[in-house]
Amino acid sequence: MVEGLRHLIELQSLDDQLRTLEEEHAAVPNRRDEFERRGQACEAKCSAASDALSAARSEQRRVEGILQEQEALLQKLEGQQLQVKTNDAYTALLHEMDRARQAMSDCETRILESMDAIEAARGSEVEAQLEREAVREQIVVEAKALDERERELNDELARLRPDRDGVCALLDTELLAQYARIAKRRSPAVVRIANEMCVGCRVNIPPQSYIEILKGERIIACGNCQRILIHAERVAAGTDP
Ligand SMILES: [Zn+2]
């Protein structure tokens, strides 16, 4: 029976290792998607920066267009100065010329502002492009490490799965079935006893069961959580009676 418990402990240990490795292995595609998302985020940032730069440039061109129109208008109005006949018409013309000059001055201010905006947008674009390069390089390194890790995981799993089959083959069928039943619901399925208590659920073991466990004559499950109980020292030191 002690021999059976040893195999059971071994099986539990293999299952623990396998579960950890399988979880990591299952997370690999998500990590690859994460690389993809990071790359796309940088790409989006770059194209937003380029769009902002284009918008700033076209705003500058638009205001330059307005400035040219106002300059042409002012020239036309200046040309009309000698043709006006009344004081009122002359005053009105001067007003119109002032308005055109004011509009030109506003345009010049806006052109200066848009030059600043273009400068800032160009800076942001360069920054986004540099960040994209850095992230791309980083992703290449991380993806390579992930590929390597995936190979290691596959190797480890390929090594441990036959080991597990080997241990299962050594176990009594009923005991294996009992283990499988518990393992489906609770992990670990096999637990140590400490201070006459089940380590899995922290409930005391009745004295009668404890004596039986010490004798090692049959497999005892925790009355509360159904886990298989083992007395570590007894298993380590003992031989089958
Ligand atoms: Zn328990």
C-alpha cells in the first residue's frame, strides 16, 4: 500500500508540473496576439501623427489662400481711391480697406500659429516613428524568446506525459480512478496530514482514521473534502506491511 501511495504522490507531482506547463503553453497564442496588438497600436499612433501633420499643413495652405484673396482685394480697393466722388463713398472705401488689412493681419497671425502647429506635429510624427521602431525591435526579441519557450514547453510536456502514463500503469486501477475523480474537482487530490489535520481543507482527521493511515493498510480519504490523505514520513520511511 505504501508503494501505491508513493506512486500516487509521484502522479500528483507530475500532474502539478503538467498543469503549470499546460497553462503556460495555452497562454502562448494570447501572448502572440499581444505582440500583434502592440504593433498595431504603434502603427495607429504613427498614422494619427501623420494625419495631424497633414491637417496642420492644409490649414496653413487654406489661410495662405485667404491672405492672397485679401491682398488682391486691398490692391483693388487702393485702385478705386481716385475714382470715388463723395466723402461718404471715400469713408466707406477706407473702412473696407481697413477691414482687408485687419483680415490680412489675422491671417498672418494664423499662419504663424499654423507653422508652430506644423512643427509640433512633425515632432510628434518623428517621435511616434521612433517609438514604432523601438517597439518593433522589442517585439522581435520577445517573439523569438517566446518561440524558444514554446519549444521548451513542448519538449517538457513530451517528456512528462509518458512519465505520467508510466506511473498510471503502476497504480491500482481503482486507486487511479479514485484519484481521477477527486482531481477533477480538487487540486491537489493527494494531501499531506499535518497535526492530524487534512492540509487540503484544514479539518481534523478522526482518531480512528488517523490510526489506519499510520498503519498504511488502506487508502483513507478526508471525510470532509474527499482528498486522499498521506502521512509523508510514514510513506517516506515505511515499507508495505
Ligand atoms: Zn480534507
